[in-house]
Amino acid sequence: MAATYVKPGELGLNPEKLTEMLTELEQTVEIHSISVRFDGKVILEGAWEPFSLEKPQMMHSLSKIGTSICLGFALDEGKIHLEDKLLDYVRDELPEEYDPALEDLTIYHLLTMQAGSKECCNNVWFSKLTRDWETNWLKQPKIREDIGKAFHYDSGCSYTLSRIVTKVMGKNCLALMQERVFDKMGFGEINWLTSPEGHNTGGWGMYLTAGKISALAQLLLQKGEWNGEQLIPAWWTEEIGKMRVVIPEDEKKALTHYAYHIKAGKEIFAAEGAFGQYLICFRDYPVAIGITAGASEYLAADICLKYIKEAVQIPCEKENLEEAQEKLEEKLVHLTLPKPEGDKKDTNEATKKLLNKRIAFTENPRQIESAVISTVGEELKLELTVAGEKKILFAGYKDWKCNDMYPNDFTKRYHAVSYAFDEDALYLSVGLLNTSYREEYCLWVNSENVVVGTWRPNVTYLPAEEDMTWKFTGTFEPSCIL
């Protein structure tokens, strides 16, 4: 995927404001990578270590943009209409008993999240099912009086649209996007999760980099045209970002409404995913932004809107331009997420108890059953049993070491690990590079010779614990002292 890189100042943009934008982003939300295009040219691109611009990350609900684009293909070819009834396409998958309100639902209601859903059936909800995703979703009750009148976010609407697209187009959404969009934009092979029946999840599960996200945003700004070829119907790119349904309690945000499976506001429209993934298109400026993140707050779009406007409207003093550009470039080179606590590379009497012994752990969120920790030069070697599988990872002292932990699983392939000791404990920071997750572990040995452990994620779908910290313990296996 070729891209033209241009210094912001050469396009009349203020580099000082872009540096301020990066600073506020990293102080406010956890950003993993960002790509900004102006007039089709990349003006800013960077990643916060250990995350990178090369390794794709799960997009969560940003994936819905793919489903919306594919629905546009079907609409443009006359194979479906927005006013069509839902049950005309899924009647063969209805459960024996279902809410009669389903008879009222149209494709438009699903597309705009006005299907009267009582519950948001998200990826966690669907992942508990082993079969019949569509039938199980069709069992869910509806608020009949809200259909077509109120916003109720539900990724079950997205999966259903994905199913319908597959039926009418003869190919699933990924096959359509790969053939008609991704290949022609030079993306290479893209991954998108599927249901047990083999249908794309629709509402989550696509894996992209920030650069590819910003390229998709640029494609929308160019009304679906790329290198002289019309990839997406132009009329659909104009419809997709129009404000249609008020999102309750978002009236003070940049994105106040729901559009065609993305969010929209007066100045921008954007595909937004859980934990802060963003594809942002500006209405008044030729700006396209892609963001991957692990954020608990959805503020990145508002921050970008503020500073991009200032970068366009407030010129940099000519005599300061070169220095401002150098500061921006320096900022981009040194982006990093927090390293582990602790300031010691080596163990002492207290912490060396953790080394060279097999530790059997109690139940913990990452299903780490046992570990043997040892030193190899200036690195730590972690020999783990995780959910029954043997894994070996290496950690650098205050330095990220990338481990290809699951070579055949794109959902969790790369894990970067950094370590440090203090007087009492070992600290490990782990970046799951294909996900939104960054985790902190702390291990120490108490007076009863029991290993005490804590696990603290940046974000999680798990029910919250106090201070977002989960506790577990470990015991040394006496016959396995190494």
C-alpha cells in the first residue's frame, strides 16, 4: 500500500498543533498508533511502543464500516432495498417462538440501530454460542414502540446484515471487501472473524493497521474512487455519513448521531470501535485519520477535531516552522507506553526466590497455569503453561521484547514483554499487539513462601474488580526446583 509522505508545513499545516494533539492524546487516552492524511498525503504517522504500524489490531465495532460498505454494494446492484422487511431474508432461521415485533423490522432499522433491541448482543454475547448465531439473536425480545424511533446499539443487527449480504451477494463480507476494496488498495490479505457457520461477524473482528484505516477514510473522502477506479458507489459514500439518529447523552461530543452503521457529527463522521479505535473523516477539510488504541474513554475523535482545526486555521510563524517540524518528528520517534515499575535489572535476596522454580498458579484471567522464570543474559525467560499449552517468552529490562507466541492465530499472535524488579517484587508489562490489551503483572513472595500475583489490564470486557486489579496466588512445586 503505497503512500506519499509530506511534511505538514509544506501543506500549510501547523506542526506545533499536531505535536500538541499527540501530547493530549497520550495524556488523555491510551493510543497505540495513528495515521493522519491531508489531501490524500500522509502528514503524520506513528506508534506507541510496543505497538506498531505494521501489526494489525482488532477493530471491534470499527469493523461495521465493512458491513456498511458491503450493504452499499447490494443496494447499488438492486439486490436489496432499505425498506425490505428483515424476515423476508431470515425467516428460515426463525426460532419456534419469537417476538412478533420482528415482523416490523426493516433493513433500514438494522442499519441505523433502531431495531428496538433490549440488549446489546456484542462479541462477548455471541462468543458464548457454539452454533446458530442468527436464530439465537432472533429469539431476543424487542421494544416494539421504539422500532424506527429510538437508538438501541446492538451488534446483532450487524451480524444479521452480514448474513443477509452473504445471501443476496453469494459471497461473505470479507470476500467482497477483499475483492472489491482491499486488493485494489494494496492492503494484502485482511482477516475478519466468522461465526461457527462461516459468516463474517459483521459488527466486530476485522484486523487493520492505522495506515489502512486512514486509507479507508481517504477512500470515503474521495467518494469511493481510488487510483481512477470506482471501488464503492459514490452515492453510497455520500449517504453513509449523514446524521440520522440521535445518540442519547452524546449531545456534547463531536459525534452526536448514528448514521449508516457509523457515527456522525456536524464536522466529522467516524467508524468507532471499542477501546478507542477510530476511522475519522472530516467534512470541511481533506483530513482522514486512522487510530488504534486501548482506551477506556472515547475522546480521541474530539481531541483530533480540536487540533486539526487549529493546525489548519492557526499558521505557524515562518521562522519557527523548521524547528516545529523537527519537534514533531522527534515526538513521533520516541512514542512509547509505560514500562514496568521498578528500577532494578537484577534480583536481590527477596526477588531471587521467584527464579528457577516452577510456580503453580491459582485461577487467573489469562489462564496461566504455571511458570518458570529464569535469566538469560540481560533478559528474563518465561516458560509458561497457558490454558494447557507450553509457551516460552522473553522479556527485556525496561525494553520491549516481541514474542511470536501464537504463530497460527492472527487474533493473539504477538506478545511484547518488558520487566523490572524493585526491592520486593517482579513487574512485567505485556502488550498483546494484535489486540487493544496492555497488561501489568506483579509477583512477589510473602512471609509464608506463597507467591502473590496481581494482573491489571488497561481495558477489559470482564466485570470490573476494585482498582481494575485481579489477584491470584502461586505455590512452588517442591519437586520441580530447577
